Amino acid sequence: MKKIILSLSAIMLMATACTKQQTTGIDLSNLDTTAVAQNDFYQFACGGWMANNPLTPEYSRFGSFDKLGLNNLEQVNGLIQDLAAKKHKQGSVAQKIGDLYNLSMDTARRDQEGIAPVQKTLDEIEAIHSHDQLSEALGKAMDFGLWGMYVDADAMNSSMNILNEFQGGFALGEKEYYLDEDDHTRMIRDEYRKHVTRMFELFGYDNAEARADVVLRLETRLAKAAYSNVELRDPQANYNMMSLDQLQELVPQIQWQSYFAAFGVSLDSLSIGQVPHLQEAGRLLADEPLEDIKTLFAWQVIDGAASFLTTEIFMQNFHFYGQILSGREEPSPLWKRAVGIVNGTLGEAVGQMYVEKYFPEENKARMLALVHNLQKALGQRIENLEWMSRETKDKALEKLNAMTIKIGYPDTWRDYSKLSIDANDTYYANIRRAAKFEQDYSLSYLGKPVDKTKWYMTPQTVNAYYNPSSNEICFPAGILQYPFFDMSADDAFNYGAIGVVIGHEMTHGFDDQGCQFDKDGNMQNWWKPEDKIAFDLRTKVMEEAFNRIEVAPGVHANGAFTLGENIADHGGLQVSYLAFCNNEAAKAEKDRLQTRDGFTPAQRFFLAYANVWANNIRPEEILQRTKSDPHSLGRWRVNGALPHINAWYEAWNVTPESPLYIAPENRVSIW
């Protein structure tokens, strides 16, 4: 694949050339013109889209992200099907992609195999006869456990990789599902107990109800000691570097030398994420009956294997996680699930095919120009902050200018030669080997310098990210399409859509978490104390504003949990709008005020932004995401965010009579 190497001047010339004969990018059918923009901007901007894209049975939420993701999925499916229909050399990437896809599609074979593929793992758990064996068993296990381990950059020395521990052991994921006493959460627990019971029955266990009670009791014990999602957002509280001797003293119930020997690593130290949870896990392993611990481990294996076995087991799993938790009526079609498995297992190999066919190089050039303009605008906003001292501003600007920008796809593609996909083996066995391949890949970085070229999303992903440990922003090829990015659309559209996404990711470097990391990605304070106090006071306004939003009857948004994403949305809007205005300033006044499709450029900026968050969502999914998702719901990323943006009031003539109006002195003002 050819690489694109352009000077900044060439990029700017190309971006300028792309502005000729451009459309507005606004699809007028997305609008609901019966709504009043000043009263409910989300309904006005997205009501037509919601009416034209009703939820189908397979979705609990379907939005602009999902619609583009579906388009990408169909494109990837075409690429994979071409490979799956042919024979390829054993060990080649084409063979691995094709065979894994075919294995995923073969439900008849899985129905015939029953639970046999997972029986060996369950037998290994049953063969544990004493508490003394648990440390080694946990080190060897990939399918069960009470915590997890992963390799990542050291938060205090971002150039080196270390081993990190994090809490686990409770299948519902959010501790609130085990502890909250509202009617809905109690219903979820009751349904979960029924689900665990039924799954044990399907796997041939006796006393299934009693086993389900054991699972719920032990998972609740772990959940009580776990950090909440708000507590997990504190980088310093979740970084606890210690030696193996200190770890042995902290959690003496586990023989850590035996554990790590079985895990296959040699190390002197690691970071423990959530100390109270790990201590409770140690106590649980020491004082709970061995048979109960084995029951929990067996459940974890069953829960993890459910998607890869018989249709009956799959559908029972979907009944709870899909229908009860999310409100979905039907599972996704088999081909979508198969593509998802291949994407998750050989993602970069699929991504290489994807970008060669579907990602124009000129998209990358225009994106680089947009990113440059956004960096410049954020720098301007930092310079103009009245509440920040010169000393802290200089540090912030250093960090901004040091950001690494990744667009489209990695420069070097990942090597999958050590991954074995065998069409003669069971689907589950192949999935387990793929999991072991991923684990080995992660552990291969342990104790080595951080690879700054590594990507944490595949090119076909419809998303973007900021990584604080490497101070980088990444925009995969998958998101660089309509409604986020449109080469044929004008600046108002692209700055309102992908421009805000760029600004959002940049602002993550300066949200309540990102601001704790310096320009090199080290968790180090670069703030003068009085500036940090002023920052925290301003973010508190954001937190409290979202706490007041009622997302469902009697249920409010969690402003502390969603704070980082809300700060990033706010910053993205402010920064991208300034960058847009900087571009507009070079135009004649008649062009800046020109109405196209009935809207001024400023109005189209905000319409483009709102359309990014258009979606329909089921009531069950609203409740689940309020517990589990650090992002605000789509409606509130518009109606909750825009009332804090002064330019929105000016563009749409929003007056104090509007239900969305917030007095200037009460609006959020951060970056």
C-alpha cells in the first residue's frame, strides 16, 4: 500500500481545493420541522432520522454510529465471504479468516457437538481438590478467575510496559446490579438467578438452583468490595505499584510465586488496580467452601462459552443479556456475529483489506488539515483562558503540541503467523486458541519499551480515541465517512461533525482524567494548585448540570461517571467552532452569512453535530447504559451539551423563554 507523505502546505492546498462546489452535507430528511429548534434541538435536528430509522428487533439502540457501522460490516462481510468461499494455503491469513468465518456460520455442527468442546475445561475445575491448588489453577486459567491481568504503559513511566491487575469475577459487570434496591435492579437480579439456573441445567449439572444461589452470593461479595464506575475513573487511586513481596503481604491467601509461574511471566513488580477488591478475592478463596468456589469458576466458563456452543445455549444466553438487560427482541443475524468474531480475532488483517478497497488517501490529507486547525484553535482557547496562570498555560500548550496524531490505519500491520485456526477443530477450541494468542501477544510486551506505533482500534472501527499514556489521538478509517466526514461537504458540516470528534479527543487530554498526565503520558501534576482548584470548580458545574437530567422516570444521569466525556463534548464543540470561525474569517461577509438549504453556516454546524448523535433506544437500554456507559445518552449529548455553548444561542436565536435556556453565569466554561 502506498504511503502518503505531504507537507503542511500541500495539505492546506488540497483542503482548499476540496472546498469547491461543495454540498451542505445536511440531509433535510433528518429534520423534524414540526419541532421548535429552540425548545428541543435534538428532536428538531434528529426527529426525521429517528422516524426513518425505527428500531428493528435485533437492536436495543440504533444510531448514526450503528448505521455507519452496519455499512462497514456489510463491506467487510463481502471481503470475508470471498475468502471463505475458497481454499487457501494452511497458515495463511486468508485461510485463517475464511475458516474462522465458516466455523462461526456452522450452527449445525455446534448443535451436534453439544457441550463436549467445553467439557475438558469443566473437568479441570472439578479436579481441584484443595484450596492449595487454587493459586496455580488461577494462574493457568483463561476462562475463569476473580481478577484480570493486562500489560500496558506504566502510568508513572510511560515509556515502559508493566503488568496491571484489575477487578473482576462478577458477570453482571456493574456492582450496582448486585446492590441497588430499586424495582428494576431487583428484577434484573431475579432474572439473572433464573438464567444461571437454566444454564447449569443445560450443561447437565444437578442442584442448579442451589448453584445459582452460590454464584449470586459470591459475585455479590466481590461486587461489594469492587470500585464503582466513578471510583474507577480516578487514575491515581487505581495505580498501586508494589513488589511481589509487598503483594504477598497484601494478599497472603494466594501463593503469588505459584500464580505467576503458572501464568507464564517473570516479574519483580506490578500495579494493583483496586486493592480492596483483590484483598476480598483473597479472603474469598481462603474462607469459602471449595465446592462453592468451583461452582463459581464453572459458571464463569459456562458464561464465557455460551456464544460458541449450541443454538439452545446461545438463545438462553441472549434471553438474559440481550432481551432482559437490553430489551432486544432478536439476536443479530448469524453473518453479523460471524463477521464480528473475525473482526475481533484478526482485526488488523481484515482492516488491511478494508482500507485498500474503501479508504481514499485524500480523506487522510483533509483530516490532517482539520486536525491542524483544531490544534491551533485549542491553543488559542488555552491562551485566552482568564482563570489559568501563564505557567500552567505553557504546560498545557506543550502537551497539546506534543500530541501524536494517527489517522486511517497503522504504518505497520500486525503479524498473525502464530495464531492457529483449524477447521477440523471445534469452534470453541479455535476461540480459546485465539484468546491465548491475544494473551501471549499482550504479555510479549511485558518489561519492554512501549511501542508508540501500536493501534488500539482496528481501521474499520467506527470510533476514535485518546490515549493518555501516549498522549495520542487516533481516528480509524471507519469513522471517516458520512455522517462524520464528507469530502463533498463544506466546512460547516465537517467542522460540526468530524471536527467536534477531533476536538473531543483532543480535549480528553485535558479532561478531569487526562489533565493528570503530562505531555509524555506520565501521571504527573503540571498544574499550579490554584489553577487546579479553579478547574475542579468549573468541572463541578458540568457534573451537577448532568446530575439534574432525568433520563427515565425517577432515574437521573450520573454526572460524575460521565464527566470526562461531557467535558470532551463541551471542549470539542468550543474548539471546533472556533476553528470553523477561523476559516470563515477569510471569507467575504456575504459568504459567511449565506443561507443554504435554509440555514446559515453556523446553524449547519450545529445540525451536523446533532446528527452525529441521532438514535433510537429502548427503555431497558437507557437504564443499562446509565449504569455502565461513561458517555451521556445521545439526546443529552445534544440537549445537555449545546445549552452551555454561547455560539449555539447566537446561531439559533435562543432566548430566555426556551426550555433549554441556561443563564450565562450558570453555563459551563472550561476549555
